[in-house]
Amino acid sequence: MQFAMQEISWDNFEKKELRVGTIVNVGDFPEARKPAYKLEIDFGEELGIKKSSAQITKHYSKEDLMGKQVVCVTNFPPKQIGPFVSECLTTGFADENNDVVLAIPERTVPNGTKIF
């Protein structure tokens, strides 16, 4: 099966802020409709710590996530998810079971580093 890919302009791509941050706190999110964690992610001096809800419970325990660097979209507006406000989108890829595998840098980079 082949999917049609929508092309975007370079200007549109440059509007997205994809940055690396380190997970500094992980909590359960029992109010979420699908199993999820509440994450606090440190993006360094410029952005500080932002919160994110992430449906990543199938492949990651809370202990696995502490100190892990992740790639996030940091310039979406805050999104209310039940009683929680998510301030960034933690990125990942769906595996064969549609469970999320995190997008992570191969090596440690400074928090707040932008993808270019």
C-alpha cells in the first residue's frame, strides 16, 4: 500500500521547534483515556522545564525514562488533556502493534538543542 505524502515548504518546516530535552520527572496519568505518563522535560536555560503527556507505557517504565533525552515539538500551544496541561509533544514512532517507540538522539547533546 502506498500513501500520498503531502509536501510542505521549507518555511513551514522551519516553523517547527524540534528540541532535545532530558526527562527529569515521570508520573502516572490514571485519568488519561489511554495509558500514559506525565513527563517533566528539561530543555535548558532558554525554555526551562515543560510538561508532556506521553502514551509510552508499553515499552518504557518510569525508571527507564528518568534521565533519558527525547525529541519534542516545543512550540505548539498548550493542550488540555483531562486535568493535565501538556506544554510540548514528545515524539516517537508507532511499532507493528501501534505502540510508541521514542525518538531519541543517538548521543547526548545539550538540553534545548534544536534539530536542523
